[in-house]
Amino acid sequence: MRLSCLQENLAKGLSIVSRAVSTRSTLPVLGNVLLATDDGRLKLSATNLEIVITCWIGAKVEEEGSITVPARTFNDLVSTLPPERIDLTLDKKTQTLHLVSPRSEANIKGIDAQEFPLVPEASEERQLRIETAILKQMISQVAFAAATDDARPTLTGVLTRFEGNKMTLAATDGFRLSVRSAQLPNPVPQPFEIIIPARALNELARIAGDDTEAVNISMPEGRNQIVFDMDNVVLVSQLIDGNFPDFTPVIPRRHSTRTVLSTAEFAKACKMAEIFAREANQTARVRVEPGNELMPGYAIISATSAETGDNVAQIDANVEGEEVEIAFNVRYVGQVLSVLNTPQVALETTKSTEPGVLKPVGNDDYVHIIMPMHFGR
């Protein structure tokens, strides 16, 4: 293998694939990144056996070949080099990669590319297409609600349902539920659903460039994998086996109070409450008061800590229905508000012991359900 490429392209490619490098594997090759010539370009791949990220960068290839090199060493080295041309040459006998850039050179000992796991390729089977911006927004509004511990593996994933022209993502950790849907350009032949690891979707959102118009999604037959193809970057993830709990009954069908608030003001009040809620199990109270002829409606967000003190914030609100007080995990509420893209948010409540529902005003594609917390009177 002998080729040359630009430092900035190589550094960018390594930053894309490096998050898939395994840090805890007993297989040394999984701590490496694969470098391989591919149709006049340089292909970079990394995997932790759960996800594979592959990226192609422009290169001048003089001799074909492939090698795997320690990802951290190679990444650190390339990032310190000046933004100029880098020449890479492989010594096949010693499996050593020789790197030359202006005023510096280095040798990196690698492992034969034959030992690297097979890199799956995108498939045209069961292929779907969705706008990159929409998919990134869907992931940001749903994936954070997935469980982070492996006690119930299915809950660490995001249920992804395809039906007709509609794609729906849903995630829950047992205390909250996020559901977001979007329209697909073309309908699927028949409905199906899969569970994608939330970690994989978060990586996808990180590497999906704003310059990529759409993401092609395919599920090769019999591989239990999903492939996200973004032109010069491909992410492949294993799917999670199991049955995702039916979340439909959890979504309240009615409410006794609907409170419309400024998203920014509500988020600011929650941020203040969280300062004092840290020592109180993240519990904050939201009290909603309907308005009258003399006074508009309002919401009071408060938190109390026996150790540090308390705070109360009042914000204007348009309240339909009766007075209600309900306690929430204020950090959870803040997380939802941070991913909304509408100026106003609606909080729908029934009573203090029933879940609250948060919806962006003017957008029916997203709903977030949050379980109430108990508080003493």
C-alpha cells in the first residue's frame, strides 16, 4: 500500500470512525482502525462488534493494500501534524505503516487487515430514504429517554416502526417515554418494527453531516443489522432482539388541564429549580393556576432542599382547566425542553398521581410522557 492524502481529510475521517473503536475488548485488532485502498480512495473503518463506522476520503493511490493500526496512536499522531500532504507506505513484511509529512516521519506497527472483522456493506434490499435533518432531530428528541443500564436490554434501544409513509421512533426507561414520527418520501411495502441501540443512533446523529441531504437505510436479509448510508460515511449497527413494551396504553387520551408556556421561560425555571432539586432526588413541583378576569394564568416551579435551601419561579401561562400541582424529575423535564424547536410547549395533566404530557405547540409529530414523583404535603 502506498498513497498520499491531505492531513485535514485524514484527521476528519479518523474523528468520524474513532468512536466505534473498542476500548475494552480482549481482541487487540478491535482497538485498531482499518486503512484500505478502495477504488482510488482511502477507506477507514472501526468497530466494537456492535457498530461499524466506515468513512472514505480522497487520496492519490499508487499501490493497493490494507493494514490496521492502533486507533489512538494514529489519531493522536495525525492530529498533531500540519495541514499538508501525508504520504503513507506499508511494509508488508513487518506490517509497519511508514508515515511521512513535511519535516517529520513516523513508523506505526500494525496488525494484518485479515484479522479485522468483515466490514458489512450497504444493501439495496428493503431500502428507505429519509432527510438527514429530520432523522437527526428525531434522534435528539427520542434517544435520550432510553435506559442506560443493561438490566432490560430492549429498553436500551429505540423502537423504530415503519408503516405506510410513516416512521416512528419510541424510547422509554420506565420513568418517561418519548415518541416522534415523521413522513417518509415513499411508503414501505408492509409494516415492520425493529429495536436499534440508542448508542448507535446517537453516533449516527453525531456523524451525519449537515451537507448530506438524505440517509439511505437498509436492512440486509438475515443479518440482524441496520445500515445507514450517507454517501461517504456508512454506519452499521446490530439490532436488539426482544419485544419492546407496548407503549400505546401509557399515552393519556384525555386531560383535565392544558397549560401552554414559553419553552425558553419554562426551561430557565427548571434550570433554576434543578440547583436545589439535586439533593432532593431531582424533585421539583409545578403548580398551575388558571387565570381570571383580573389576572392571567401562571405556573409556579419550585424546589426545596433540606441542605441548600429552596427557590420559586413564576411564569405566565395560558391555562385551560382546573388548578393542579404535580411533582416531576426536573432534570427530565429540562432534557425534553432542550430538544423542542417550538417557542411554546403544552403541558397536559390530569391529577398529581397521573403522568404529565409535554407537546410542542403547533407540532403533532412529537409527544413526551413523564411519570409524576411523590411528594409530601
